[in-house]
Amino acid sequence: MHRILIDTDPGVDDALAILLAMKSPEIRVEALTTVSGNVYVDQATDNLLRILGLLDLSEFPIVAKGEAQPLVKPLVKAEHVHGEDGLGNISKLYMSDGNPRYPLAKCDISQLSGVDLILEMVDRYPDELVLVALGPLTNISKAIQKDREHMQKLKSIVLMGGVFSEYGNVTTTAEFNVFVDPHAAHDVFNSGVPVHIAPLDVTHQVALTGERLNTEVQGRTDIISRFLKESTQACMEFYSEHVGFYGLHIHDALPIGMLTHPHFFQSVEAYVQVETEGNLTSGMTVADLRRERRIDNPNASVCVEVDSDAFLNYFLNRILHKQI
Ligand code: RIB
Ligand code: CA
């Protein structure tokens, strides 16, 4: 069983990842921390409570609000992809009785900062806690800066971020999470903690099309089915215009799958660096992933292949059919 803390900037694909994790018996989500990224951290925290409100939970993971600004760079958000509220504007949906369609979970927000909750959870589960990072790495970097030694007790960091052998999704060379806070990504890759990366090179191999989703939720009236339909629509429309298909890449779900179904994935050891200053290349992740290039100083394992059909089937089955 994997004991995890999820650091997140929900975000439509973050929501899918969180639901997948919460519905996976191989995983216990001990805590979640939010960070500015797709949307500002206050909105991200509201969104997290809305996502947890979808689940019939008898007990909640600990939730803490994290950092609002990247370490150095000005904040760049992605409402144009995820909708104004970051969840396809589902926060604006109301039922006929006037109540919100997707209410916030009645879950307290910790008094601790996101950074301090990360350090607290490492202390509580030394050598066991896995940190799953689904947004810019600001919280994790600040926890490393605050107590580098303590963070060595993390079992590992599994993150969605970076791109190596194809174009970026923010600039030609940079993926969003690393682009927003390249200095934080540099700190994480050089932290000494085992790092596993799901870059765009692999997340782009998994596409949830509108057609497939419609097939899966056809005739279903449960709240998860409704949420999947309604929260992903704005994102799918963005993809239809700017990516070339009506659907979305479920980027953030892959790190969860790397924990529950590692046999779906193939990774290579690499020495990963981050460009923090380039005018044209800020946020670029640089590594030689050629298998024939043996290296003696790897700082990360980079996922390069996924059995996309098997992963998508597992994802949909888990998120839609297995109730917790
Ligand atoms: O580049 C994709 C990543 O950026 C995902 O985590 C998405 O949610 C955004 O945060
Ligand atoms: Ca994210």
C-alpha cells in the first residue's frame, strides 16, 4: 500500500488524478496541499474541496493551502485551458432548488501551511511517504529549503512535469508545471530524493476523447459521471481548437498509475537539468534519454512509454465503476 501526499493545482486533470487516487485500494491519500498553477491557490483550494465533495468520505485526508507565488518567476496560470474556475466552470452550476451542483466538502483546512504540512507528513511517515506532485513544485522546493535533511526521509517524489523529446505545451520548449516555477523544479531534481517523472513525452500518449467519455458515461446519472462530463467540456473544447482533437490528455492521472500499475510504464534513468534563465528556453528540461547513453550520476527516472490502452481502460474503470 502506498501512503501519499498529493500536491496539486486543480485543474481538470488534477481532479481526475485525485479521484483515481481516492478510489485506488493500493493508495492511502494521507494529505493534499494546494499550489498556484492552473489557477490561484485560493481557487485551487476551493476546487480541491469540491473534488473531495464528490466522494462519500467518512474521514477526510488533511488539506493545507500552499504557496501563492513561484519562487522567482511571475505566476502564469491556465484558466484558458481549464476554465475560469479551473474546473470547467462547474462552480457556477446550481440545482433547481438553488443549491450548488458541486458543493464544497465539509472538510477543515489545516492551520499549517502547505510547506509545513509536507514536513509534518514526512515526519509522521519517514521512509514511507510518497509525494505526488501534480502542479508547479513551489511547495516542495520550499520544504527542501526549510529542512533539506528532513526531506531525505521522503520515500520518493513522483511528479507530472517536463518534456524532453517533443514540443512543450506552454512554450516551444517548456511544459507548464516546470515553466511556472523552473527554480523550484531545479531544487527538486537536485534534492537527493528519488524522483520519478511523467513528462509530456508519456502523458501525450494517453488521450481521453469526448467520444470515449460519452460512451463510458452513457445512461449514468451518478455524480462522478456528471462531474466528468461537465468539468471536462471546456478543456475538451480548448483541445479541439488548439491541440487537434475533442478530448484531453489526462496528464496528472499518470503518476497515480505509476504507483498502482507500474507494469504499464517504462522508464529510463537520467540526469535531468532545468533551464531557469533562458529568454526563449526558460523552464526547459534537459536530459539525454538515449538508452545507449549509460550515465553514472542519474538524478531521476523518466517515464518514456505507457501501454496507453491498458492505462485508459484501468483509469475509466476505476474512476467510474468502483465505488469506495
Ligand atoms: O502540463 C500539464 C500540467 O500542467 C498538468 O499538471 C496540468 O494540470 C497543469 O498543471
Ligand atoms: Ca496539475
